[in-house]
Amino acid sequence: MKYLCLVYSDETLLHSVPDSPKDPECHAYAEAVHGSGRMLAAEALESVTTATTTVRMRNGKLSITDGPFAETKEQLAGFYLIEARDLNEAIQVAGGIPAARVGSVEVRPVRELNL
């Protein structure tokens, strides 16, 4: 089953607290998950300040708003799309993501579309 691990962190803390992961550690963990055959995709995102546009479609009308969707204490920093046997295995992978030490990782199953 596919799971999306959404990595959230406070951007002001992500690279400034002592337990913050550095890029080489994050890359090494992603390589380890890839080597295990569970990695489908992973990417880090640029700062939320680079979000230039939010798009919504309401009642057939396109609405474009400047800037990120909402201000929150934690921002979406990146994601891992993995293949796991079950939720327990997905949680184990998510728990190893280095940024989980200073932020949080939301684990969500990917829903198959009924086409």
C-alpha cells in the first residue's frame, strides 16, 4: 500500500536548533529508504515564503490569491511517498525521517481512484 509522509516543521527552527538534521543526513536516510525498495518519491520544498500563488476553483470560477494558503506554526517542508506493507511499517519509516526530531510527519494512506 502507498503512504504519503508529509513532513512539517517550523521553518524558523528547522535549521537552527541543535537537533536539526543537515541535508547530508536527510539525503542518506532517503537513500536508505530507496535502497530498501520502499521509496517511490521524495522531495524537499523551498521555504513557504516562495509560495507565490494559491489556486481555488469555486462555483466554476478560478480564484488566484497571492502567497501561501495559510499561516501556521508549522509549514509543509517536504514529503516521502513510500510503499509499505501496512500502517505500522509506514510509521516506522516516518519515524526515521530526520526532520521528525524537530517537526512532525503526518502519515496518510494514498487512496486509489475508482476509474
